[in-house]
Amino acid sequence: MRCLPTSRPTASYGREVVPTFAPTSQFRSDLKKLTSQQRAAFQKIVREQFVSDLRNGGQFRHTLRVKRVKSTPNVWEMSWEHDDGRATFEYGEEQRPGEPHVIWRRVGTHEIFKRP
């Protein structure tokens, strides 16, 4: 399992690579429990910051506060200021060569850390 992409991913023909994503069933359940504002905030953060940072070699901006979850070597957390937003994820096997693959595990508030 990968920890962090080591370089900026690029595809053939000079186009930038888009990371692939997969949600766990727990993530899907968590997502349904979010308010529309919380869901919109998460989607905006992923679209405007998280994906961009993955494209830039996984050097996440400090405002996302991406770090490993304690006692879980392959699970990462990120947070954002709006609505106490939190999400956990791990890196999976590449689905397309050179593209990072993110498995979303949990999304919600600080409560998700009871079972990341």
C-alpha cells in the first residue's frame, strides 16, 4: 500500500492525471448523515484543494492538516475549518498507472476518530 505519491503524476500525451477514488461502505453511510452544508464543504475541499495537492506530488497545504491517524500506519486524516470537518482515507493500489488511488474511509466530525 502506498503512503504518499512521491512525484507529480503525469499521463501520456502531456495531460495531467486525475486521482482515482473509491469509498468504503462506512464512508457512504457517513456521507448520507452529513447536512447539505457539510457535504458541500467536503466536496469543495476535495475538488479545490485535495485533488490539486495530490497532483502536486502529495504535498498537502497546511490548512488541510493531513497527517497519519495515530496507531494506524496506513490511515490518514484531513480536516478543514468549516463545520468541524474531518475525513479519513488510505492509499490503495493504483487503478491507472501513475495515478494515486484514494480510498475514503470516514467523513464527518471529530467523532469519526473513534473508528477511523
